[in-house]
Amino acid sequence: MNTTRRIFASALALGLIAAACGDDDDDNADEPASTEAAEPEADEPEADEPASGGATELAGGSVFVSGSSTVEPISIRVGELAAEQTGGDLAVTVEGPGTGDGFKKFCAGESDISDASRPIKDTEAEDCAANGINYVELEVAIDGLSVLTNPNNTAVECLDVPAMYALIGPESEGINNWSGADDLAAEVGSTSGPFPDADLAIFGPGEESGTYDTFVEFAIEGLAEERVGEDSIFTRADYSSSGNDNFIIEGIAGSDTSLGWVGYSFFAANTDTLKAIAVDTGDGCVLPSEETIADGSYGFSRSLYIYVNTDKAAENPALTSYVDLYLSPEGLAQVADAGYVDLPADRIAATQDAWANR
């Protein structure tokens, strides 16, 4: 998955510098960016001493976060907040290669925190255990996986789960017209058709993405396991996949009869060029919104997580400070700023308790 990254570091004499996310034109797009805090002046706190600034006491040092491109914007904003409050002494590097790729680094001991748009898989947990990586899972936000098209596609307003299987599942390989999926949709019990006689251009994340995994779980898994076996629980392969969410957004916006899926914040930031398709998971057609995602009435709602290496947290005050800030009122306020939905109070309390009892 193409890596997106932000770097936060500064010297007090120069002020705060927040590096922008890399894009496909970046000559170093595949190289992890380094982060260095400025050398402290004589009267500044040392890297392992608390640095004053906000309501949460923060230690200086560096933190490396990798994983989900969906969670990445939240982690970036908390990193910016940490840099602002410490004058750059707490420097956070965030990259978004995808949940799966992030867990590979995390379970190899190569990152401090793994952002995740799904829970860790059993195989990934086994890798962490084999490598002696101890961690705590912290739920930080709610997202609504959004199924999208171009606003010009007025013929499609709502899709039920069987329709999405017929359009994007493993049996839809080679179908390049919406109406070409009519027979399969009817066979698997969809009531969303008939579909328009129009080109079907599909854009979505690749297999290394937690958003891909979640879509497969929501829209593909049940029917695929029943019809073609557990070895075929995946989407069709012949669609435009990318680890760059902006590429997916541009693809959906660029085709009048497109179909695709991304996290809710990417839709919310592009409502002028994208149209959400309502999802019917059995209780009628529901559009994604902050309200429907928060109350669970939108059937494609999901939790977002950060996984923290607890041994590294015990050794690195900067890592502990960053997570403390993440779970503070100031840090959790970044969830809405990034376009996601806040956890209810009882789930925030559960996350804070899990961190305190790590």
C-alpha cells in the first residue's frame, strides 16, 4: 500500500514545522521519513524530562507510528498537538501503509504504535507473541465504511449486501457493466436491481488495507463462504486498487458511473465530488452520517484502534506521553477534527482504563 506520512519536528528558534503527507510524486515515497527533535537549549528540558505545554504533561523524545491510512489523520493531528505543546521536543512520525503492513512492522518491533482500522488478526497476534511483542489494544474512534459513486450516477441510490457481492465479489470477475451483474444479484437474493446499462468502474483499497478487510467482512464473506468456499473470501481482482486514498477518491469522482469504498472521513471531505450510496444490511437503506455511524444504524460502521507496544512505553517516556495525550480530552477532540465519530463515554472510559492498567 502506498505510504502516506507526516513528520513533526521543530527548533524553538524556527517554530513548529509540520511536514505534509507524501504523494505519488515524492521521490522518497517508499522511504520511511526520519524524525528528530531539536537539540535543547541549556534551560530547556532534556528529552526524557517532562515538557510543559498543555493540560497533559509531556516528555520529549520521538515516537514512530505506522499502519492504517484511515486512522493516520487522527494520529497526525495528535502528533501536531504534541509538537505544539512541547515546542517540538516530542516529535512524532506517522505513516499509513495500511493496517496489515503496519502490523508486520509492529510485530517485528519496528514501530511503537500500530494504527488499525480493524482488530488484530490471530495470525498477526501470533507473530507478535513469537517476537516477544507485548501490546495493548485501544479503541479510539468510530468510522463508517462508505460505499460511493459519482453524483451523476442518479440510477443507483441504495445497495443491499447481496448486490455488493454481485458487483464486487469473487463471482463478478469480468463484469464491466452495472447491468451485467443483474443475474448474479437476483440469484443471491438482492432486491436492489435492476442495475443501469452503464459502465462499471470500480475503485478501492488493496488487500494490505484494513478497509479492504472490513469491506470483505461486511459485504463479501458470508455469501462467498457459502457459494465458493472459504478459500475464495475476497473481492474480484479486476478493479483499480490503491493504497493511496486520494487515488481512490479521484477515480470515483472521475467516472460518472463509478463504484468504490473508503473510510467516512474521505467521503465527508469530498462531498462536492462524491455521492454516498445508502447501504441496506437488512433494516432498510441508510446513508452514512455522523449520527447513523454513532448510533450503529449504519450497517457498515466499525471501530478504529491504536495498538501500543507496552514494553517500549515502559522504556520511552515520549511514547507514554503521546498516548496519554491521545486519550486526553484534547487528543480525543482530534477524532472529530479528522472527520470521524467520537466514541460514547463508556467506551472512552474502557479505553482509558485499558491504558491505565496496561
